[in-house]
Amino acid sequence: MSAHLLPDLVRFARHNSPFYRDLYSSLPPAIDRLTDLPVVDQRAFWEANTPHDNRVLTGPLAEATVYKTGGTTGSPKFSVYTRDEWRTFVTAFGQGIVDAGLRPGHRVADLFYAGELYASFLFVLDSLAHAPVDNVRLPIGGAAPVESTIATLRELRAQVVAGTPTTLCRLADRISASVGPLGHVELLFFGGEALFDDQRRLLARAFPRAKVRSIGYAGVDSGLLGRPVPGNDARVHRPFSPYSVVEILDETTGEPISAPGRPGRVVVTSLFRRLMPVIRYPVGDRAEWTGTGPRHFRVLGRAEEGVRVGPVALYTQDVQDAIASADVYGLVVGAQLVVRRWDGRDGLVLRMATAPGDAPAADAGVRAALAAAVVAELQSVRPLYPDSVRAGFVHSPLVEWVSHGDLVVNPRSGKLIRVLDERPTK
């Protein structure tokens, strides 16, 4: 495992990467501080980081593994790791999994996704294999039929199940509707997307003894970001020192934030990657320092995960907060924003999922009251929405009740698509 000193990495990148050579052309020859470097523009980075005529890489693509990533641009791009870089990546991340609760002898079911150059399944499997404690790995994968996954979990008495929150929730939904709770599962490791309180309720029904923990914070484009911090808040992590440096920057000025509780955008510098340097790279997430430990930070979600309905900007966190405030009985186990256009106006359809066999959720009166309460709460925090309804700019929000399995997911990664824009475009 190796990490490079920042001045050496910068010197190497600007000498061997045309992209970084151009980016740093106006800087002095010696750079010792991150803040002396510009933050990478994601669009420019990915326009330069192409399969052919690549200007980001520091050498020929002769020894590496190529993975596909959505990056922060929303469209698939390619990220590469040499053999040594990948070993460093998974070894450090494997150490972090122990922080999350992995114990000697744990049987771990890997339900992340594989194939089509997708990294998460292999990444988690290799991280477990390089973890500093013995464990038994069950490479099931996220695309396996749910029935066979349940059978494998029961037959091999899996104690840990790892996957995206959406995969875990779909599994939990089927378990609750078929075989009943799996009491032998002790830990649920989630990664790849945020986990919300409504999803925890569904998981608790299927895995009543399981603690829910972040498996760690990383990205195939950005590399190592944060290792779990034991505690009640699974969003809190600490940097993978000395392999990466995490900064939180003011979203307006770009200045580094040091005070706890002040949100900003996450920027990372990977000190172990040389073939595809990642230096002051915006991850696309928001976070804040917690002040509870050395460099502990809380991940707050995607920086731009939202949509505009007419003149109204809505964020997924707005909806999650509205549900948390209105759903006093804990009936909602998943939500999705759908934006449509009819009769010449935009409209929001809020899909809310309930657990199978939940008697209160089956009552039409209860659901109608809850739907009204969620819409009222959402409009109270986004007053421009009801104003726009009265002005005739947008339709009133609608609620559509579904099961968790009806929520739309990304077919490649299995992650829940939190915002669906179904408006016709030309």
C-alpha cells in the first residue's frame, strides 16, 4: 500500500497528464498546499478523460482495470486503476469495514452489482478478502433472483448482508411477505446511496436483530472518501488517511470550511492514484464537519439531487423531511418523486411505498390523511409551490401509493432512482 506526498503527486500529474499540465500552467513550479490548486471542473475532467485520445491519464493504458462510472455528470464514464492502486483501494476499505462491525468468522452476503464494467460487487468482495479479519464471503450479487437469494441466506446462515439500500429494501419487502423475519442476520451494510428512516423501518421488519451500518464511503471515480465511525449516525465518517484528503468547501465562495455544522460540497484528493490522478475533485455530495472527532464529517446527500417543477426547485431531502414529520405511524418505507406534464403545466407525483401486510397502511382513510399531511408539510417548507399552484403555473402535488417493489430502480446498479422526470422532451 502506498500514498504519495502531495508535491510529488502534483509534480508527476502536471508533467505526465496533458489535462493537469494545462490546468496548472499558471501556477508556480512547486506546490505544497492543496488550497494553492484549483478545484477540478467535472465537465472538463470527463471531456478530457475519454477512451480514445485521453488527456487525463499520465501514461498509456497498458496495465489496469477499467470500470464504468456515472461520476457526477449522470452519464457513464470510465475510471481506471492499476493493479497496485486497486490493491491499496480495497485494502484500506477492508480495514474500514472492520470499523463498521465486521467480526472474525462473519458470513457476508455480497448483494452489490457486477458486470457491464460496474465495480461495486468486485470492490466489496475484494475489500472483504483484504480485510484484517477472517470472514466467509458469499458472492450472490444484486441481480440474482430474490427467491434464490433468500434461500441462500437461510441455508448458509448469513450473518451480514451488504448491498445498496434499494437492494436491501427490496429483499426485506419480499422476506416480510414470504418467509418471515431472518433472525440470524446481525448486520446490514449499505453503500452507494443514502439510507433514510422510512427504509430502516422496512429493514427492521425483515431483519429484527440486525444493526444497520454504512460499509464505507467511496466512489469508483473519486476513490476512498470516508471510513465508518462507530455510533448511531451511519452518515458520519472519517477520512482514509493517508490515502486521501477530504475537503468541505463553501458552495458559494469555494473557500475551505473548518467550522462544524456548516454544510458544503465534498472535494477529494486521492494520494494513491497516479495513472488517473484525482486532485481536488468534486464528489457531487454535500457534507459537514461534526466536531465529534478528528476530521469526522457527516454526509448530507447529493449536492444537486432534485428537480424543478415549473418555477419551484424541489430536493429529495425536502420530501424525506416532509414524510418524517407527517408519518407519525411509520407507514412509509420508500418514496420517489415523479415529475410529469399535462394540460400545459408541470406537476409532481409523489410515490410513497408501504410494507406488505401493514393494516393501517391498507386503510384508505389513513392513507388519505397521511397523503394530505405530507403534501401540506412539503408546501410549508417550499411556499413557492402553493403560490405557483394558485398562480396556475403548476398542478397541485399528487400522491400515488405503491409497494416498494414498484419503485423504479437503475437497471445497471439497482439503486433507487429518487427523481423521475417523465416530461416529454425534444
